[in-house]
Amino acid sequence: MLNDTKIKQLKPQDKTYRVADQGGLCIEVRPSGSKLWRFRYRYLGTAKMISLGEYPVITLAQARQKTLEQKSLLDQNIDPSQNRQEEKAKIKLNQACTFQNIAVEWFEKRKARRSESYRRSIEKAFEKDIFPTIGKKDIKNITAYDVLQMQEKTMKRISKQNNYGTGEATAILNRQIVSQVIDYAIATSRCEHNPISALRNTIERPAKQTARPMTDHEKSVFNDRVANYGGATTTRNAIMALMYSMLRSIEVIRLRWDWVDFNNDLIRIPPATKEQLEKGKRNIKKDREHLVPLSRQLKTILLDQQNHTKNSDYVFSSVFDTSKLMNKTTINSALDNMGLNNLTAHDFRATASTILHGMGYPSDHVELQLAHVDKNIVRGTYNHASYLEDRRKMLQDWADIVDSWKY
């Protein structure tokens, strides 16, 4: 048996050696001079060994007590080594159980196949509203009241910002994100209950503002305001291309020169590649090929735009860096600066749809040009080029109508 005097007299050697005490306890002396307590045992016929700490931090008496504890586990048919690993895993799991840690883990597993706008919206929600309120809390202890406070703080933050509404929609989105993270924690055995169901009627979603046709006054001043816009030519050209093409603003912003065919007077927007989809990117909503015949006016704009961005991949690139996309807020900001602050880029599409339907153009032609989804999947697979010449005439008529607007 060992005692403190014997232990102190143990000198390091060229190789590690061990000296037994009793009941499987021994001390291991390393060439460095350090002395470690070891417990040797057999479990299901297999020889095993675990560390009990370093001498003299762990005294002889403490090492013997730890040995008794390990033997008690063996009496219960519990492997001390496996038990230690499980205890460490529990400690690590509890340390990682803050809402923020689990939310980051949840987001990392999802973001690869999500769009850039989705990723930015989640990151902004975490940064602005969710993490400052509940990020440091243990996810098991988050209550309905905690999330209710997060909702209220979100609405207060939004309300303080001009032109951003009262924040109900953002608060509801934040609540939905929190609920998804808690559901993930439940699925991964780190939480047992989701308190969000109690909050579903605490906020009334505001009425959705849909796109609407331009008023007669807006149409009468539109061309003059755009022509006299003091900002970048690229921005002005993007606005007019948006109006003539019936595309969505994000689709105009993403428009690439290699999609423009001047010989055939056609824009051909392809579906996203596999690599783009893996990065959460797409070229057009619902990700299918879309054709835009060039009216004379739209072709003129694109030819002029070559003077500004011909060395860029993008037709309407950032004014400050032609290798990058135009900021998606640029067009609406420009409309605000023109005094058309109640008009959005999406209203252009509503205006074209209303007028062209009123002129008797078939709904199929108009809806196809707007790149709306065809409910007939088989038909939608093959009709991207349907009515192309009819749509060419329709877009020319539409461009002529836009040009006719004046005081």
C-alpha cells in the first residue's frame, strides 16, 4: 500500500511506470515527473483503466474515495469509463443549450439551400430582435412571456423607424423563427415543450398591401420625372427597363448581358444552375426559363446601357462597383426621390396587367409575360416560348402606351 512518504519518493524514469495501492488504484509516474492516479478494473471481461486526477491536487485519501465510487458503479453493472463519457456529454450539452447556440446550429443546417434574401432575413432577425432578448437563456426555460416580450420589443423598434410600419409582420416572423428553433431543440432532445402555441393570437397581422395600378396622375408625370431624374443613368435605365419588360425588380437587377440576344430581339432568362440552387440563388421566381421580347424602346435602353456596364456581367450593376448587383432598394429609393413615393416597382406590373387585359389581350399572354405560375404543370413545362410573337406585339403596344403618358 502507498502512503504520502512513498509517493513523494517515487522518481521519474525514462519510461512511464505505475505503482499499485489497493483495490485497483495505482499511481502513474511519467518521465516529466507528474504523478497521476489511475483506477484499473475489468468490465464484461475487458481490462480498462480511467484517470482519477493528478497527485498532489488529488490526495491519496481522495483517490481511494474515488476508487470506491467507481467500484459502486461496477456493482450496479455500470462501466465507469462509459459513465464518465456520458456525464461529460451531458455537461457539454447543457453548456450548449442557450437559445443562441441552438439557433445558430439550426440555421447552419438549413442555410445552404436557402436564398440569399432568406439567409439575410434570418440573420437580421437574430441580430436585431431575437438574440438580444432571449439569446442567452437556456432554451428549456424559455416561456411564452419571454417570446411575448420579444414580439413587443420588435414592434417598438420597427415603430421608431420612419416608413417601416408598426412591426406586426416582423414580430410574427420572429415568433415563427423562434418556434422553429424550439421545435429543432425538441427533435434533438434538448427541450421538451414549445410555448409558442399560446401566442398565436397575440398579434393581428396587418392587411397585406398588394400591388395596384398607377393612378392617372402618376402616369401623367412618370416619363417627365424619370427623364429629369438627377441620379445615375444606370438607375434611370433600370426603371424604364422594368416598366417596359414587365419583369420583377429583382429580375431586372439580376439581368446578365449573356441573356440578351440583340440579333433576335429577345431576353432569355435561364433557370438556375445546380450550383446556384445549392447556394440558394435563382434567376427568376419559380425557377423556369422566361422569354422577354424586346420592344424598340427596351432595345434602345439596353444598347445605351452598354456604354455604362458593357464590361460587367450584369446589365444594371451597382453604380459604385460594376462587378456587383445593384442594391435591391435602389429603384424604390429613386422613385421616392422623384416624388413618386407612393409608387413601387411592383405597381408597374399591376399597371401593365390591368391595361393589357383591358385592351383585350388574352390572359394567357399577359400572365405568361408576367412569369406567373401555370397551375397545369405539364403545360407549364413546355409553354415558355408559347405565343412568343403575340407577346412581342403586346410588349410593343405596352411600350408605346407608356411613351404616350404625358401631362
